[in-house]
Amino acid sequence: MDVLAVNNSVLFLLPTNLTESSSSSSSPSWVSFQRHGRVRKWGQRQGLALFRRMKWASSTSATPPPPPPASEEEEEEGVGTPESCVNLGLELFSKGRVKEALAQFERALTLDPNPIEAQAALYNKACCHAYRGEGKKAAECLRLALKEYNLKFGTILNDPDLASFRALPEFKELQEEARLGGEDIGYSFRRDLKLISEVQAPFRGIRRFFYVAFSAAAGISLFFTIPRLIRAFGGGEGAPDLLETVGNAGINIAGIVVLGSLFFWENKKEEEQLGQISRNETLSRLPLRLSTNRVVELVQLRDTVRPVILAGNKETVTSAMQKAERFRTELLRRGVLLVPVIWGEGKVIPVEKKGFGLSPRTAAAALPSIGEDFEKRAQSVTAKSRLKAEARFRAEVVSPGEWERWIKEQQKSEGVTPGEDVYIILRLDGRVRRSGKGMPDWQQIVRELPEMEALLSKLER
């Protein structure tokens, strides 16, 4: 099997012997994926020509020759298939014809699609519903794709086309279901979260094993102690000592209670940690607009800045920003980036989207697209230097509704009444460093945070 990555797409070229069972044609099959994991296109007859064209385009900067036109036989072969419906739906959506695209995705689901085709149709159908503001219908499609067709929840978190859906309460419900796992939604997302949790708390599993083992030992001991306790209460010749037997039974019962409590406490802490990991993942995908009007996700600023989120009413946040100006130089040395979030400004910003693949110019103003050009340059040291220059002291939130929802969830987890004025300081690696009520003491923050070139900052990355 050949694999080729070109222009944020991945093309898999399958050998003939892997596709003979599903098609009478001996031509090789191919599947193309977009950068967010969505199946873009697939086919058989034109796969080799497209593979060669993409491979040629990856090795030269010149404009590649156009692919050979499909014959009438090839066009007739694609009519009325799930593949052709999904591809046509993507093409219609790219032209802004969302209603017609939705009809094509729905039609593909009625034509007995294979698992890959069904996942693509359901996922893109959900994107259409999200574009139309139909949160419940989008959630239903995604829930089915997660359960039946092994859709990765990370795809939902990362896709800019679902940014509007992630600001809706239906997304929160779906995310909570995925975190808990179950027959209705599958366990893939929960497994991913548990893997991260095990990395962060590697000895939790060992501790729980010992809790269970010692509890079982205490239970067995108690099982054999109970008959002795009955004989001790009965008295008579040969009866065991009553005080000693009662003491042994009490130790076993206390051990079971303590070890059981510790086991359930570990489970509770794990659930809290899974919730925090889930919130951190959501936080990393929240969009910001930098001083150069570039829109990036928070995850792209890792190792570059320490975001300080200021959430509250307009007067409080404005006052805190003005006080921060007095310490601007020192805060910049520590990589502080102010992110003001004003309560009540969580209105959806109208964005004219023209499809799943946005042009670089459109992506600069989209929600929250980062642009292909930036993704390529972000892999170099030069790109990080440019990004550091653009992230100068203050950034503007994009999609404030998502930001408000995340902050209020964080407030609930910390036992703070949602809607109170709070500040949240993030580490260089994107995790929450600390938070508090009201607005921060900038002088204290200057004393607390090391400068970007300090050893402690390097260890924090």
C-alpha cells in the first residue's frame, strides 16, 4: 500500500488484491483524507492517475497538468453510489449550496454504504447541520458515527467546520457522554482520555490493585473469623478468646472499609482528572485573533506565551487591562498574553463559509481557521519567532460563546459560582497554572512567573 501526503491531504493507494472482493474491477483503489481526518474522496478507475498527479505536484512547484477526463463509462459507474453522493455533496457545500449538499449526504446513507462511506456521509451531514445551526441533528449524526463507525472524537474537537457546534449545549452533552463512555456512543474517546490520565498519574492503577488485593485478603480473613466469633460468644470449653476474636474481626472490617474508601476515592479522582483533561483539550482548540488579525487556536501558542484569561464584566476587565499596562515590559519578558473575555458578549459572529476547504485568504478571517500557510510555517523555528512577534501582550477572543462556556465549566469544577469575575493563568504547555476570583495582582504575577529564558520556563515547556 502506497501512502502520499500532499497539501494537507493523505492518499492511500491500495493494491488490486485488496479490492477484488468488493469490486469486479481490477483497477487499484484509492482513498483521500483531508487534514482533519474527514474522508474527502475515493474511487477506483481514476485512482492511479490522481496518485501520479499528486505525486508529481509534490515534487515540483510548477502547475501540474490536469487529470485526464473521465470516460462516459466511468461517469455512469459513479452515478447513484454512496461514493458519488458524498463527493457531490462536498462539491456542493464548497459552493455554498448547503441544502443540496445535505440531501446528497442523506441519499448516500440510503444506498447501503460501506463503513468508510457511512462515516463520511454522517460526519459531513453533521457539518451541514452545524452550519445551519441545527445542533440536535448534528449531535445525532456525530453520536451515530462515534458508536457505529469508529469516528474519533478528536476530529470533532479539531475541525473548524464544527466551531459553531462546539459553542452549543448539544456539544457539551455529547462530550460528556463520550467522556463517560457507553453503548450509545462507544468507548473510544474515554480510552484516549484514560491513556492520558495514566501518563499523568502512572501509579494509580498499581495503588488500586493493592487496594483490591488487600481488601480481598481482609474479606477472606473475616470469612474465617466469623465462625470463631460465634463460638467465642457461645463460650464453653475450647472456645476462642472473645476479646482477641472481636479485635481480629474489627481489624478486618476496618481494613475493608478503609481500603474500599481509598479505592472509590481513586476512582473519583480519576473521573475528575478525565474531566480536566477533556476541558484542557477543549481549551486548546479555542480560537484567538492576534494583533496581525491572524486567527489561531490556543494550542498553537504552546511554548510561546503564557495566556492570562480575564473574565468578567466590561468595567472590571478594562480596569485590569489598564493596570497591566503599568507592568507591560516585565509581563512581556515572562511571555504573558492577555485574553479578555467579557460576560454577555458570547454572540455568534456571522462568518461566510464557502465549504470545507477554505482558501488561505478566506481562512485568515474565518472561524477559527488557521490557514494552510501558517500550518506549514509553524513547523520551523522562524515561524515560532514570527508567531511570538505577533502574540504581543493582548489577543482578542473569537467565538466568545465557546470561551464563556469553557470558563463557566472550569468555575464549576473549582467550586466557584459560574459568572463571577475570575482570572486563569495558563502554563507554557497549555495547562492551567492557577486561577482565582476577581482580577489578578500584576505585581505578584511578575514575582511569580520566571522570564522566558529562565531555566524554570524551559522546564515548563
